[in-house]
Amino acid sequence: MAEEDTTEPDSTETGLIAKLKSNKKLMIGVALLFVILIGGAAYYFILVDKPKENVVDLEKKDESTEEDVVKVTFEKVNKYSLKTFFFPIKLKNSDESGRFLLVTPIFIISNAGLAGQISKDLSSIRKTIYNIFLQQEHENLTTNIETTKERVKKIIITKVNEILPVGTGVVKEIYFSQFIVK
């Protein structure tokens, strides 16, 4: 004789919990939804909700200091490039040393209109620069190059500004894109 299973299902689990246990797809869906909600909350609190540092409230202009507001301005740079100079470096007794100086100056000028005036006076400007470099001593051009460059820059700026007519503008600075002693 076969015994019959007379155990009855537990009647305490009724309703929604019984349906969840019996339907495995629904149970997996609820667990997945729970994981997504926790992941979204973690993402929001960890990555999105960072405290904002160094934020200046534009409404409170009276309370802000000059250090809080940084204004970036760019000044247009007007330049005039000269052709390369090639100088023989002479010794004190005016003999050739066998070394040469290759220089390419770039003028930083005060306004764009000055470029036209420099073009008009270019021959006298080039002659002046050539004479300034020829007057430099052999030792200065071969050993004290950086100090010689700075001294020559100041002399060139002064002499070139003397050549240019008053009121047309000035040469502010000179850069050498090439300054090679061979």
C-alpha cells in the first residue's frame, strides 16, 4: 500500500509572498530592480554630488575680492621680422677670427602701422644693426653670449627708435629667432 502525502502546504505564506516564491522570474526581476536602485543611488552620492570648490557667486559682487575674479585678456602682438644677418667675427686687431655670427631679429612693435615705416627705413635700420654687431668684441660673442645678447638688444632698440619718426610708434622688444656662433 502506498502512503499518500497528507502534508498540506504551509498556510501561513499566503498572498504576495507566496506568489513571489512561486514565480522565480518575478523574484529575479525584483532583485534586479533593487540592485539597479542601489547602484543609481551610489552613483549619485559618490560621483555627482561632489562639493563645488572655488565657486564665486556673481550676485555677490560687493563681497568678492580681486583675487576671486580673474580676467584674462590677450594683447595683440605686432611684430616685424627682419632677414637674417651674417657677420664675420673679428679679433681686436681687426683680423678675421674664422668664426661667424648668424642672427635673425624680430621686432615687437607698438602698432601695426609702424611696420610700413620700418619698411621705408629698412636699409638704414639694417645698416645700424650690422654696425652694432661688428663693434662687438670676439670674446663677448664667443664666451658671454647671453649678456652680449641683452646688451645688444638694448642698443638696437635705442638706435632703431632714433631712426623712426616721432609719433609713428616704437620698437618695444627684440627677439632673436636665430643667434648662432659658428
